[in-house]
Amino acid sequence: MEISFLMLLVLSLLLFPNGICKSLAARPPVVNIGSILQFNSTTGGVAAVAIHAALEDINSDPTILNGTTLKVQIKDTNCFDGFLGMVQALQFMETDVIALIGPQCSTISHIISYVANELRVPLMSFASDATLSSIQFPFFVRTGPNDLYQMAAVAEVVDYNHWKIVTAIYIDNVYGRNGIAALDDALALKRCKISYKVGFPSNAKRSELISLLVSVSYMESRVIILHTGAEPGLKLFSMAKQLNMMGNGYVWIATDWLSAYLDANSSVPAETISGLQGVLTLRPHIPNSKMKSNLVSKWSRQSKKYNYSDLRVNTYGFYVYDSVWVVARALDAFFDDGGRISFSNDSMLHDETGGTLHLEAMSISDMGNKLLEKIRKVNFTGVSGQVQFDAGGNLIHPAYDIINIIGSGMRTIGFWSNYSGLLSTVSPEALYSKPPNISLADQHLYDVIWPGETAQRPRGWVFPSNAKQLKIGVPNRFSFKEFVTKDNSTGSMKGYCIDVFTQALALLPYPVSYKFVPFGNGTDNPNYDKLVQMIESNEFDAAIGDIAITMRRTVTFDFTQPFIETGLVILAPVKQHITSSWAFLQPFTLEMWCVTGLYFLIVGVVVWVLEHRINDDFRGSVRQQIITIFWFSFSTLFFSHRENTMSTSGRGVLIIWLFVVLIIVSSYTASLTSILTVQQLDTSIKGIDDLKNSNDPIGFQVGSFAQDYMVKELNISRSRLRALGSPQEYAEALKLGPKEGGVMAIVDERPYVELFLSTYCKIAVAGTDFTSRGWGFAFPRDSPLQVDLSTAILSLSENGELQRIHDKWLKTGECATDNSEFVDSDQLRLESFLGLFLICGVACVLALLIYFGIMLRKYLRHEQRKSLRRFFSFVHGKDPPKNNERRSMSLLGSSTPATPMSSLSTLEIERPSREVRNDSVIEMES
């Protein structure tokens, strides 16, 4: 009906081309504005009082409008009867007004917006419908809150409390439907959703509302969003209380209609308040200010004056008050720029024969565009805060109070601001001077008293009493039946995974009705990708079993906490390790042997350089000094060097080198011991790189994700892969080998491999796991059961029950313990000792630099003629004895008494040996 009338109106606007101009003075003594309200509603009554209060303040202020009086014509309309309200609004448009305040109803606002556009009359509306846009309706000016932001705040509250699904109840009109559509979009951004939405007409009977609530009580979600008007909303709360839907477990979130009603009504019946305990509601945020206090203080007088003595001011009253001031300030700027108010009668507008709408009486505002431009540029501080419009035509800095109804009043538990998009206990105006904080970790609300007078946050969902049985897909395996399989005698499913699932369900605080549906024929292992895809097609409600959690699967499904850790490993045949005659060389790589030997020589040379000038042990002929260098360096390997070090630098280098030798010798001993005693099995495959670089066949388990992983992630040709269905096939394929129709290795998940190795002992794991994954139970996206089961699985892990189930089904024998993993025989590499060699090398370099620095200083001090050759000769020469040494020698010679013959003989015997050693020194010096 509304669409038909709109089409008729648009056609009538196009029938006649021109009209007659009616002009007023440039700054007339009186300017009329209009307002369309519903007098018998709370919001309409508050708005009427606010308009009159604003007009009194404007007309008594000499600084505004410069003597022009602003008057208002208010039209009562019916918001609940869309057609009647629309006709009443159109009749009102016959009057020549320069702007309209209202209407409060979204339905009528849509209709009037079309007319306002045609007549060029700015429509100062506080309707919250998010679909009302200044893009579609240029003359629509939103001077109140937008449901787009309110629903974003509701979605943030839902996400903050970790709820994933909600139920939406709404009044079935433009306001209700568009509001819930905005909520749906806001929840989707938080990965939440409306699981059930139900609307009702404005004239719904009591029995219809009860049926609606009963249907809601059967639903899974216990988080209920109520987006309606005050009268039907309060009825629903009263009925919900009678149906025990206001107790423990329920969450009720009412949009701002509830706070507007409670703020405006001075005496709310106690019965009504008792039915609202624990409810959350939102209120558009109005910052405290002196202007706000002044309006509140005189509100009582104003409301009595206009026969609304039982109404107090609420947020919509503040917005309407500022709306009138916006028009006044825009008019003042309009007149200052020389604007003239004039209207033209458009001959296109006329009634059909016998019509009573008097469309021809409607006039077009000639200067409406200019006045609209002034309205858009308004910027002042009003009772509602900063009044300024953004590019989209909305008030800047939208924000909401989050309110909890407790006892006989309301308590603010926090705020939501579009500035940051987060919940906070700090008032929004305190945030505007700081950069936006978008960290979710900083979100915080004060504690809430929920329905049922509990401070414990409700879970937000339950299994409804009329819920269908969950169909749970379970793989019917052919091999490794210890994990999960069908018991042919009883027809039930059994295994490790089944026990984990049933034990986890037993920890849930609510019953879950389910039935297992086997997937697969039992003669082959099923394809697990197809199993989980059946959840997406709604053939299964969940899937349990030995299902690997892979990245591709998590894109579409939610998995529980892993109940067993797993990863892909390589199974390869092993042979007895035969120790060769050169086994003593195996602990080190060739590079390690070469660098170690080189360092022995380097350290020997460095110590010789530091010692040979002052230490007779490092002097002699060239041949003797070379032998000394080799002997000294390699004897340190056994800590058996006989030469003493006399210099401080030499001793420092030697200490560091002996520490390096200790580490090298210890590592060599441990590695050689392992090679000769511990390691008895060997395989040619060391890891995944050997498989990638080979062209031999590789085995995998039928139905496993290992096939796709090797093809897509490791780029192994699919033609090389061989599907194997049982442990017997594993053993046979490995025994035959790639040259006789078998495989070089098998890639499978560790739990299967450990079970396999408990029986087959001539096979081992080569290398280590090259993926890290786990097994979990698969559920649809955002399933609340997945969250609770994850918590239950963690509880099983902490109390030891998970390990008990593991030992019951998967306990392996001694064979698996011996050969569960191939001991990698990699040699000790140079990389493991680079740090030690680096420290030793740095010490040698520093010692040499210090030594040559000292020698250079001595050379420059004692030598007159200087050359590089003489410097090296000086460095090579022996240090002369110091003065105190000479003095002691001379004293010793002068005081020597006559020596007995026996003593003389002894000295003569000993002297030749000393002279022989000194001869070598003299020969070296010469």
C-alpha cells in the first residue's frame, strides 16, 4: 500500500510544470518550522516539550536571529498505522514551513523524506533507522542516534562476552526490520550470527506474543536481542517472566527504547521493574555539561506547562532541543548571507478529481538548498554535546552507555564509542583527545548482575528441549582399528577416539542427544576429507575420530582442542649396522677434522712466537723448533706437554686452547662410543629431503591427508605415491623395496606408526617429525559445542583420564620401545664448534697483536738503524738477562768457596750436558 501511494505521489509531482511565487521579507519578523510527532507516546511527549523549551530559549536570546521570532506548528500523527500516519503527514506539508522537526517514526520518515526532497524542506529527523541516508534523501538531516552504530555496540557486547549466536525479536515494521538487518551485519564482522529471528506486528495479541516467546525458548541461543517499541517491549518482558525466561542462563539485551522509556517516566510500576532485573540496555551517550543541567532543572516547569508533567527529559529530548537550535543557527547564517525566504506553488502538484489531499497547496522552498547548506555546516556545543555533521550526514562521535538494570534503578557498566569501536569504562569524551585505542585487550566493562541475580556470566546457549539428535559421522576403519571402528557384533562404534569423545561429553553441564553414523564400508579406510565435507552439506552435525587438524580444514570447520599430538614421520627399513675398520674417523666430518688439525698447528705456532724469545724450551735449531711446535701442539691433546710457558700471553692462549681441546675430546669420545655400542640399526634415509630428491615410490595410508600434503606442499609427483591399506601391506612393501615393486619408505602419522612398530621390529622412524599437528573433533563454524568440548578435553588431560584412555587402547610393547625412532647417525659437524674455534682464534690474534706491539716499542727504543730485516732479527733474538739477574750471577761467582774434589767432579759431569744445550742456542743465535 505504501509503495502504491508513493508511486501515485511521484506521478502527481510530474503532471504540471510551474507555480506561483510567494515571497517574504529578507529577515521576516516570524519564521515557521513544523514538527510531526505522536503525542501519546513517550518519545513524542518528550520531543514536544523539548521543542517548546528550545523555542523559548532561542526567542529570548538577542544574539540569535536578530529579532526574528521562531514559531513551530506541531502535527500529531500515528506511528503504528503507517497509512494513516502517512496521510496525516502529507496533509501537514501543505503549510509553508522552512524546516521540519521529526518525525520520530522510521516508517513516516521514509515517506516524508521523498516529499521533503521535492519541496526542498530540510527534515531534522531523530528517527534511528539506518537505511535513512542523506545520499538517497539529500534533505534528510539526522539529528539523533543511528541504529547502525547502536547495533555495532550490541555486537561488541555480544563478542566481549564470547557469545556466538543470538536470537532477535523485533517489531515487524521498517524500524524493526532494518535495525535487525544492521545487527546481522555487525555480528557477522565479529564472526557471530543471529541463529533465530522472529518479528511480530505492532497490534499483536497476547496469545501471539506468548507463542513467540515459547518458540524462542525452544531455540539453542539464550542471548535475546529485543528491538521494538516501549509498549510491546514491556509486554514481552512481563510475559517472559511468567514463562520463567528471566532466570538463570538467559541474557536479555534491549535497544535504546528501554532506556528512553525508563529515563522519561518518573513513576514506573514496581511490577514492570521487577520484570526487567538483569536486563542490559543501551542509551545514547550525553556528556555532562552546564547546559544539560540547566535544561534538566527547568524541565519540570516546561513539562507542566505543556501538559506532560509525568515525563522527564531523556536522550531524545536533548537531541530534539539541539535540532531546533541547529535550525535557528542555520537561519541566522542564512539571513546574514542575504537569504530570502520564499515559496513557489508547483502546478505539477494537484489532486485527482474529488481528492482531499490538496496537493496543489504544497509549496517548494526556493532557498531550501542554501538553508540546507547552512545546516550541514553548523558546529556548536549543545546539550547533547558537540553538534556537528560528518560527510555521511550523521552526528560526529556517536557513543552509547551500556546499562544494567538492577533493583529499582539503572547502573552504567561501561561505554561504547565509534571513535575506538571498543567497550570501555572510560567516558567517550575523555578518549577524543587521545589517539584511538583499538586493542581488544584493553576492552573492559564493570561486573554485571544477570537475570536470576547472578554475577556469573551465562554461557549463552543450551541444547533446546526439542532439539534433534546430533548425527555424528565416525570413520569405519579397516586398519588400525584401535583408534576407531565399528563393532560388528553389536553395531556400535568403539575405540580410542570414541572413549575420548564420550568421556568429554560426560563433563558437560548439560545433556547432549546424539547418534553415531559410520562412514565407510569397513573394507577400506574412508576418505577423511569427504567425511568432514559432509558437515558442510548438513549430512552430519559433527565428525569425530582420528581426524587430523589441517589448515585447509580449519578454513571451513571448527576443531576442538587436540586430544593427541601427531605429525608426519617417515618409516624406512633398517639393517644391522656394520662397524668398519675406519670407525674411529666417523665421529667428525672431514671439515671438522681439517679445522681441528689446523688449529693444533696454529696454536703451536702462536705459543712458539710468544715464548721462543724468553723460553729456552722453544729455542734451538730450525729443525728442533719445528719439531717443538708440532710436539707441543699435539701433546696438548692428551694434556701431556712438557714445555713450560713463561709469558702471560702464552699462558692465556694455552688455557683457552686446553678448554677447547677438552670439549673436542669429550664430544669425540661420546660420539665414538655411540657408534660402536649404542647404534645397531642403520638406514639410507635420513629425512624428508632424501624422499624429495629420489624417484623411488613412497607409501601412504589410504584416506590420509599425507597424500595431498606430499603432492601440494613437498611437490612430490603423485605418480610416485602408493596407497597402502593395512600394517601387513606396510611391512610387505618395505620388505620388497622400490626395485621389486615395493616402496623406499612410508609417510604416515606418528600414532599409527607407533602402533605399527609395536609389532614390526625391523622397521624404524627415519629422522624426526616434519609436521606438527593433532587430532580433533570437527564441528560447523562457530559451534558452541566445540568450545565446551575443548574445555572438557583439557580437563581430561589435566586429571590424567586422557592418558588412561591412551594406555587402554594404544599401549605398545617392547619392540616399539626399542625401535620407535631411528637414532640419527649424523656426524659431529663444524657448525657445532664454531663458537669455540672463534674464541680461540680471537685469543690468538689478540695475543700476537700485543706481543708484536711490545716488540716494536722495544725495537724502536734500542735500535739506532731501523729496517724490517733488523726488526725480525730483533724479534727472533733472545732477551738478554735483566740487571738483577746479572747481579745475582756475579755475586754467586765471587762468593763461591773452594769446591771439594767430589763436588768438582759432579759439576764437571753436569756441565757438558748444559753446554750441549747452550751450543744449540748459540748455533741458533749465530
